[in-house]
Amino acid sequence: MRKLFLLAVLVATAATSMAQKVNYSVSGTYADNGKKIYLIDKLIDQAIDSVVVADGKFSFSGSADKDALMSVRAENKTWATVFFNDGTPVIVNVNDSTLKGSPLNERLTKYDLEQEAPNRTFRAKISKMTEDEIMAHQDEVMDQLNKVMDGQIQFANKMFKEERNSLIPLAFSQLYFYDNGVEEYDNLVKEQVVFANHPYLKKAKDEVAELLKPEEGPKTAFIGQQFTDLEMADPDGKMHKISELVGEGKWVLVDFWASWCGPCRAEMPNVLEAYNKYHDKGFEVIGISFDQNRDAWLKAVEQIKMPWLQLSDLKGWKCAAAPVYKIDAIPDNILIDPQGKIVDRALRGRALHKRLQKLLGE
């Protein structure tokens, strides 16, 4: 009886697994004959089929997991058209990334094109610039890139709010977790949103968690230790020490950055948001720049409009902070408690907000 029971379970499991497979029919057009078109399973980030364009046309057919997030991409293009394998035939125009299919997939395509439009405009502009031109206008370029990234994150949050009862938020889940923290995965599962059990949601969460995870060794070595004081000049040349702000109920984030560091500048709106929210509760920020060019440093401070104390010895990677705190990459930061103890490090994205919320309340 036991063997018969196990056999029945195996048969039922196999039947269930097979029932989760759905046939797909993907066809479309592309102007570049002879180029390969790839059909990609986003869960494994690999092509599961490819075909050469002939007479401006291509097609795929087969089966894949029901509601799998997939995409179609040409070998000479960075853009891809995403869709869900919901059983409805899909027709893709690779020339402009548009799609005809189920209402769900047509809506997803509309959203994806809307979100990507500023990024495409930005990349088209950059592609026409020489490397020297980009370097000469790096502040403007980084400012535009930061705006594109902020816009994409805001769009992802919008999708998770407006399309909560569909699968569409899955396509924007990496940006959502980056902004709101990977802890939101547990909340989504607890709320039983319709896409909570989709494997791509966990993949997106795990990838963002890996991206935001502090490096081992130097990145966590100072947590629990008393901070080491540093003295540097502010933009007016006046000398200041970190210790000037430590104590008296204050929690001090020492933020290591540079005007030329794209990820640093992309993180600044997040730090500014935290500063504005928690400053009145005792949260202070000190910026220590790894710049060498004083004009570039001061211009960045003005552009980003950081209201906190800014310091630099203008020695680049030979900055006095580098050997003291073993800094080999930026952005980086340390959080110092009122007693001068380092309680956390490398706080980025929503992780900074969640830490401050725990320490200082809403």
C-alpha cells in the first residue's frame, strides 16, 4: 500500500508539473535579415531558442512554464521585448519593440516602453558623444543618468501600486526591491499578491540582496569598534573633525563619495531623503570626498544640494580616510552612535531608512 501511495503521489506530481507547461507561439518582424533573434527565459537569463531572420520575419514555437517571464531580443540590439507565456500567441515588431498579444502582454509592453523611453533618449545622446566630450561634461551626464534612474524607480513603485492584481509588477521587481528593500518580498508573500509565488519574484529579490550585500572583511570589520577621528578642510578651507558632531544623542553617517563616482551620486537622493526625515531626531551626515579636483568637488556639492558638512583633503584615493577605514571602493559609509561606536556600514538604498527607522522611529 505504501508503494502504491508513493507511486500515486509521483504520478500526481508529474501531472501537475505537466499541466503547468503552456505552448507558446512567438512570431514577428525585423528589418535586418540574417541576424539572429533570441527567445529568452528571464528566470534563467538564457536563450532557450534562436532563429535567423529571413525575409524580415521569424517565428518560435514550443512549450515553457505557464506565465514564465520571457523576452525577444535581436543579436545586435540591447533592447528586449518582454512578455508572459500565458498561452496567447505573441507577435513582436523588433524594430520598435512593440507587441500584439493578450491584453496583459500588450499592457506590459506599453508600460515597458514608457519606462524605457527616457533611458533610450539618454543612451542615444551619449552614443553620439566622444569619450573626451563625455568626460568634459561628466557632471551633466551623471545628473541626467541619475534622473533616468530615479524615474525608473518611481515607475516601478507605480506598477506595484497600480498593477498589484496582475503579473505586471514582476517585470519591474528588481527596481522595486532596490528602492524598498528586499524585506518587501516577505510582505508581498504575506499579502498573497497574485504574483507572490512566481519564481521570478524570488530571483529578483535574491539578485538585489546580493547587489546590496556588504562585502566581507573590511566592509564589516569596524562594526562594534570606536570610530577613529579624521580632520579635513571644508569647502571654505576651514578644518573640521568628525568628533565635532559625534555625541549628544546624535547618530552620524560618515559618507565616503566623490564627484566623479556615478553610483555615489545616484545614492545621494536617498541620503538626502533620510537626512530630511531624521535630521530633527538627531541624524547627522558628514561627507568625505575622494576628489582631487577642488572645482569638481564644489560643483558637485552645489549641484546635488547636500546641506550637511562636506570635507576633503583633495588627495583622491590617497585620502586619509582610505587606510583608516580600509576603503577600496565608493560609495561607502559608517554609522556612528552617540557614544562614538560604529554600529553599521555600507548602508545603501532603503537599508539606510530601515536602520534609522529602527533607531529613531518614524
